[in-house]
Amino acid sequence: MTGDDTGIARDIAANFDDIRARIQKAAEKWQRDAAAVDLIAVSKRQPVELIEAALGYGHRHFGENRVQEAAGKWPALKQQFPDIELHLIGPLQTNKAKDAVALFDVIETVDRPKLARVLAREMAEAGRALPVYIQVNTGKEPQKAGVFPEDADAFITECRDNLGLDVVGLMCIPPVEEQPAPHFALLAKIAARNGLSRLSMGMSADFETAVQFGATSVRVGTALFGARDEL
Ligand SMILES: *Cc1c(COP(=O)(O)O)cnc(C)c1O
């Protein structure tokens, strides 16, 4: 290792320790078990040296939002570290569903019937019945992916009972300009009434609030890795 690599490793380890400690503290405050909150390290548009540092630290659960970008960096890393769990957290086009099923271990962004049908078919073909989350557009933002809250129950039933997808939970991204708490509470309510136990919610700016409202995984990028490369 060069001196620089050691510095990167130290910084990344400190960041992971810090975020873990903050999850722990929030969990204690809200009388939850911190071990029930999975940290998904969002590595989109981050240099591979930082991802390698996180792997060196011992972290294994990562999130990426684009199939093509993820396909460029993760197959080699997955060969090296077979216990990596890679989450797709960005919108998925149906023409990339096959690649996504081959590369990812969890798909968090099932948001429309056509995608659900294509995923069910591709998973059956690949023999990979991946756990999936339904993305809910809790703020009903026109530019954002996700099923509207009032359509969620029917869509969950369609995915789970008709298509046989392994629906494990719900995911949301609250509107940036609003308090996240009501959105997290709404997601938790929809999950509870549908018998779903997992909630993927909370990012760098609001993961402690998400823990308060029952997040079972938080997706943290910049607080772990620093600012991302521009698009
Ligand atoms: C980029 C991204 C994150 C991480 O955001 P940060 O603010 O950097 O923590 C979380 N979830 C999704 C869906 C993302 O696209």
C-alpha cells in the first residue's frame, strides 16, 4: 500500500465507524436494535479506490443506481468478494432488466406493472428469484419513480400473488424540499398493512430520522464516500 492508499483506507474506515455509531445512537434513542438496520453504502459515481477501501474495511452491502455503470465495476469486485450484496436503487428500464437480474442481488425499485412482469420473467429464466422492494412515490412527484401511495396495495398484491416476485419491503425517496418524517411514516404504514417487514429509507441527510420510523436499511452515499463525480 502506498501512503495515499493508507490515508484513503483510514478516512473511509472513520466514515463507516461514524455512520455506524450514528445509526447505533438513533436506534438506542428509538428503542430499536441497531443490528436490524442494514447500511447500504451507495457507491454510484465514486472512484473504485473508495469502494475497495470500503471492502477492505469489511463492508459488503452496496447500492448503485445505474445498471450500465454498475456493470463496469462490480463483476470484478464480486469475483474477488463473493459475499458482496449489490442493491439496485435507481430506476430500471425494462430493456436492462436481464442485465440487472444477472448483476444485482436485490432490486429496490420495482415501480410499475410492466417492469414487474419483465422482472418476473427474467428471474424465472435466470433461475434467480431476487428479493425486491416496491418503490413508493410518497410525495407523488411527477418526475420521480414509484407507485403512488393509493395504488401501492394493489401493486404489491399483483407483484407478490400474481407474478410471484419475492417482495420483501418498500422503498422511498422523499421530496428534497419537505420534511422526510411524514414520508417515512407513510411508507411504514403501507408496509405494515401489507405484511411487509422491510423498509429501505433514509439517505445521508436523514437516515437517523428513517431509523426512528422503522428503516431496516438506510442508503448512505456522500456521508461515507464524499461528493460524487458530476453526471
Ligand atoms: C444517490 C442515492 C442515495 C444516496 O444519497 P446520499 O445523499 O449521497 O446519501 C440513496 N438512495 C438513492 C435512491 C440514491 O439514488
